[in-house]
Amino acid sequence: MSEGQPPTAGPRLNTSVAHNARVWNYWIGGKDNYEVDQRVGEHVAGMFPLIRDVARADRDFLGRAVGFLTAERGIRQFLDIGTGLPTVDNTHEIAQRIAPKSRIVYVDNDPIVLVHARSLLTSSPEGVTDYIDADVHDPDAIVRRAAETLDLDRPVAVMMLGILNFVLDTEEARDIVRRIMAAVPSGSYLALTHPTHDAEVGGEGQIPAMEFWNANATPPITARTGAEIASFLEGLEPVEPGLVPCSQWRAESDAAAVPQYGAVAVKP
């Protein structure tokens, strides 16, 4: 293991195959990745140079969405599903900087994320953070365990950034969103990002890159059309500007579009 690489996390951690959380960490300039992640990350970036812009735009969307929900919509509870590896300005840091009493539950099932989960538990004294080792494919377990920390009778912001693209069946992905949002009350929010192959935002280049990814890394991934991604918001009311490239969602300046849609929607 070279300097800056993560420690082992028991038998679940496979360092011979590139993993999304670690490759994503590599793309945004992190150190929690292995040589295999760097090789695959470089190859994908060579096939689809926009991927680093996508990774940064997704991270910036997180900051704007959490800041908006905390400061402008008064949300004090967050359920962050598909947390990924800790980096600068995680959900709890953004929310608790604005509202120190905020409560955040992180959810992931990647063993290397579990190793670093302690970095996600540095709550403000007034607030709470927790970490759940759970799979997005089991939303009932996520809700059940989140209820140990969050008050599900009060509004919750459900963060699903770059996670539904690992649920390959679109109807299953819709069902996961429906079941989680059914467990939170009126006034709760869903924030999501998702890669697209829509040509109007430059997404057609993702198709061969994702084919390479699925043959050489884990977990397998899929892109979807804007219409398919919009269907995850069914029954919710999108906040302006609706479903747009995540780089442009409430951005302060005219940002270039990236092939990754983002949206925030409220449960009526």
C-alpha cells in the first residue's frame, strides 16, 4: 500500500478491482484510492474527459442543495444514501455550519467507506451524525435504522446523489424512491443526481465509458434519459429550476452543462 492509500477493511474489501467510491475519490483529487482505481479512473477519463467535471459538479451540487435546504427551507434532518468517501464539506458539515442542531444519517455499504465512517461522525456538540452500513436495494432496512436517529414525524431531506445509477432496473429504482419517500412526512425533500446519456448535454460519450467500467470495475452502472430520471420525482413537487444539469442547479454563474442531472423536490 502506498502513502495516502486507505487501510484494509477485512474480507469484504477487494483491492484487485476498481470500485466506484474510490475511483470517484480519485477524480475529485482525494487520496483514498488504490493503483487499480487510478488506472481505471484514468482510462475512463481518457474515453470520457468530462467525467472529472461531472464529479466536481456533483460535489458542488451537494453543497448548494444542503445549504439551500438548511438555510432557506429550514430542514434540520438529512438522510444521505450512498455517502461515498468523506471529503471536504460533507453533508453534516454544511448543515451544521448553518444550523448546529442538524441531525444527519449517512448510508453506504462499501467497506472502504465504513473504514472512514469515523470522519463522518464529527458532529457539532448540538447536533447528531450517525452511519448505517446498508444497501440501497433494501430501503425498508434503511428507513428502520434511520428512525433510530431521525424523527420521521418531522421533515427529512433524503439525499440520493449518484446512487440510483447503480440500481440497474429502472422500475426497481422508482420503487426504492417511493418506499423511502413514503416513510417521511409532508414537507420532506428528495435531492438527487444521476448520469444521463442525453446528447443535448453531451451524455452520448458516457455510453462506451460505462461499458468499459462495467467490464473492469464494480458496481455496474447505468445512465438514463432525462425523462427516466424525472420519473423518480413522481408525486413530488420539483423546486425551481427543476431537473437540470447538476452544474446549473441554482449556480451563481453561467456554468457549463454536464451530463449529470440534478434536482430537489418537496413532498406535498
